[in-house]
Amino acid sequence: MQQETDTSGTNPAVLTQNLSLSNEYRFLSDSYYDATLLRYTEPFLDGRAALRLTLPFNATDRTGDSVTGFGDIAAKFSWIPHVDRHQAYVLSTEIYAPTADEDALRTGKWVAAPGLTYARFVSREVIVAPALIHNFSFAGDDDRADVSRTDFDLYVVWRPQGKRWWITSDLTVSHDFESDKTPVSWELAFGRSLAVLAGGAAVNGYVRPGIGIGADRPYDANIEVGISLVNF
């Protein structure tokens, strides 16, 4: 099946050991936000579940002064209750801890983000995977704003058979219930297998430009680059 041989890291129904490093630069209206993420994913239950840890290092001048430091660390649990050759369901919950060094780099809240992803294997080359995630704060600094936001993400993968490259499209529509805003963004990633190692591991790289859409857009534009070691 497709999900048994995919080492691109693009299939949401494939939970493999993964170590990645990425950097995203966001062009804001009158400032910037730069996020470097180190992520490690460890699968278990024969690949039906996984735990992912994220350590961010961020920089921004949104408050008028440039600040840098570690952001809020996060841990994500994913579980696949059902998968077959045509479709898969992925349940997940991510917890964000208010560990950032600077106020401008954190929410000041403990945040939970449960979600459901439905992956449809349209063909051996195409995956369509809409996801619905709700982010809400449940503890933290009373002086900081609560978090209550729902994200709808439409993720599409095109990975031609026999090729070492792929393209993904990611359209995200959110609604922030605290600010009553609806940010929208679209990102298009171009990825490639850079090397295949002994034992079936792969080194992958990608570049992902994006744009913000509408009056509530989260950024004007962004660019992200990353490299990952998959299935080692």
C-alpha cells in the first residue's frame, strides 16, 4: 500500500521516526517573525501512533524592539484508528507549554489542540487530507488573553510515481473566537528526496512559500525551508 512505502514525510497516515529542522520567515505589515523549529517524532504501536516534540527558537520585532529566544515547546500525540488502501483517519492532540523566554514569543497559556484528519488516497500519486483542529487555553497567566481558535486545513499532496520530488498545497482557514477574526493563508511546498540511506531511511528537503489572504491575514507572505531525516 502507498502508506507502507512512503518516505517523503508527506503522508499524514504514515507515522515514522522523523528528525527535522526548519526555518520560517513571515513578512508582516510593518514587522517580521522568524521561527526555527527542531522536531522529533517517535512512532509506536507498530506505526499506528506517534509522539512528536517541538522546540522552537523565534525572533520578532512586532513589539517595536527586536527579541529572540526559545518559544513555547509542544508535544503532539497522534493515533490512526483506521487505515486502508483508500482512506485513513488520524486523531491528534497537541499540548503547548508557556515556556518561551520573552512575552512577545509566547501566549502565556497552556494550550491544547485536539484535531481530526481525514486522508483520502485518491490515487497512488494524490492524497487529499482535510483536517479540523481546535486550539484552546486551559491554564496559564490570567493577565494574558485566552486562546480559542478553530483551524480548517485542506492539505493536498502530489507525488509522481518513480520521481524523487513532490508538491504539497496547504490552505488554512481559521477563526479566532477571542478576536473575532478569520485569518486565511495558502502555502505551496516543493520537496525532494536528497538521499536514500541504508535501512530505508531518507533525507528530504523542501522550500515552501506562502501568502496571507484577506483583511485578517496572519502575514503578508512567508517562506519556509527545511530538511528532515525520515524512517531512520
